[in-house]
Amino acid sequence: MDKKYIILCLLSLCVGYLYAYLFPNEVLYQQKPQIQLDYSEGSLDCSFSTRILTDTFFGYHVDSPMLAGLMQTESSFIVHSVSSSNALGPFQMKPFLAEEIGILNPFNPYNSEKVLNLLTRYKTTFGNMDMALGAYHIGFYGTKKISDSGSNPLSDNRIQNYVNKIHEFQRLYNEGDWIPLKDYLWFTLRYSLGNSNRISLSGVFPEFFLGSLAIGADYLSDEIISLDNLCLSIFQEFSFFWFMNLYVGYDDGLIAGCTLKSNDWFDRISVKYDFKQADLVWEAYNSFGLLFINYGFSKDNIFFSPGLEFGNKYCISFRVDYQDYCFKPGIGCTIKF
């Protein structure tokens, strides 16, 4: 029997709760597909999220073949590309750099002029465009440190390989070309086993760089098969700024909320208000390298969940809920692919 299959089966028996999104649209900004398993007080939840890459109806008009080569190198023209270091969008720009040069939405592929202005500024500092591209790749201060040490930044393998790759792609494009932009469609399947068995499926469909639409179906299974056990949900996301996403939706009642993110995207706060239940839900996530912490509250529950992440591939966490004057422990794992 395949060793990976054995490991996965063992994990499914002993792992539990990890960070769950308040809004299904948030999976659009997930770095990789993943399997997540969570266990607490006799309840086992299993979820699997995956994505499909597809062409969009939109394209990129080439004004600068060099910038087209940069986009191909960085993201392969994928609008909602997110790296393990939270570089965002077609230009794979860190949020704090986007803020510095006046870009409100890094997922907007039509930020070429501001990116070119940044490269021109780097060129003025370092003397040529190849070193400017190197500064874009490893950072301004990283390139300056190499230059100040008396070495040529272009002799650094990271910069040399990056610049060569851009020039290789640059030769494929001509001014005036139209290049189709790509994006991911995300799908999540969740199955819950416990006092009541539940299965849910959701899909997230990006709306260019302006947001996304999430549609979900949730079925509570019992001995009687009935459409009364089926619940549908829909959420609309508005993404105008790198630091904030707004949401409005319906899930057995009107729901509205937002997510706020730090300038490196490793910390976030999400707030959701359920108008039918008159319930305000607040959750926060903070990352400290290997360690992360997820915590929050609603009108019926308070929870705290620290965890560890290994190599941006495996996560394990421990969760404690305080509900109905009782503490409820849980344990969990995520595997990213």
C-alpha cells in the first residue's frame, strides 16, 4: 500500500480543527490546494479544496515587452496568483510595496505604468535596467547591500537567473500583442461526521480583479431524504484595496462583513454580522513564522487556537472553545499540495 495513503488515513483519525474562513470567497487567496481535517468532541470534519486554472475574458495589451516578460516570469499572467511569501497578483507584488508606489489593488493587471515607474527609479539608483529588475526580485535593500559590498549584483545567481528568464520571455512578445489573462476557479468539499452528518460544496468564481462570487450548497443528512435539508448560500466579495475585502451574502439570512489584512498579509481580522441571528462574529489570525494563532468570539462562543506550520506544507493546531460554561478541546491538521 502507498505510504502517502497510509499517512493520510492515520492523520484523518487523529487530527482536528484549523483556521476556517468566515467567508467562502477567502479561499481565492489561498496559496495552494489543501486537505484539512478537524476533530472536537466526537465530531470529525474533513474538507478538500482544489482549483482549476482557466482563461478569463480579459487580456493584457503589451506596451512594453519587458514588462510582459516580467509578468510571465512572476505569475504566468494569473490574476489571483499568491505566492508562499504573499506576493500578489500578475506582478507578484508585496502589499507594502504596492502601498509604497500607490497601487490600491495588486491583483489589477493594468498597473504597468506604476511598475515601470518603480523600475525606472531603481534604474536611476543602480545604473541599468537589469539591476533594476534584480532589485524588483530580491528587494531594493538586498540589491543595494550587494552593490555596497563591492560586488556586481548581476553576479548573484538569483538575480542573474531571474533577469535571463525575463529576457527569454521578452523575446516572445511584441508591442501591441494581446495576451489572455488566466485565473483560478476554486471548489471546496466538506464532510462532517458527528451527531448530525453534513456535506457541503462551494465554488468561488473570480470577477476579474474586482472581487468574486461564492455559491454553496449544504445538505444535512438523516434517515429521510428531503429537499428541506438542503440550504443554499451566496456571497459577493468586493476587492478594491489590498488591505480590505468587503462581503455581503445570504446563508439562511442576510450576512455582511469584512476582512482587514496587514501590509505583509500574514495577519488578518475578519468580522461577520448575521442579521437573522443578531450575532457578531470576530476572528483574528496572526503568524509569527513557525507559530500561528487564531482566536475570536461570537455571542455564544470564545475560542483560542495556536498552531505550528512546517515548510508551508504541513500545519497542526490545538483549539480550545469556551461554550455553555464548558471548555471543549480540539486538535487539527492541514496538508497543502
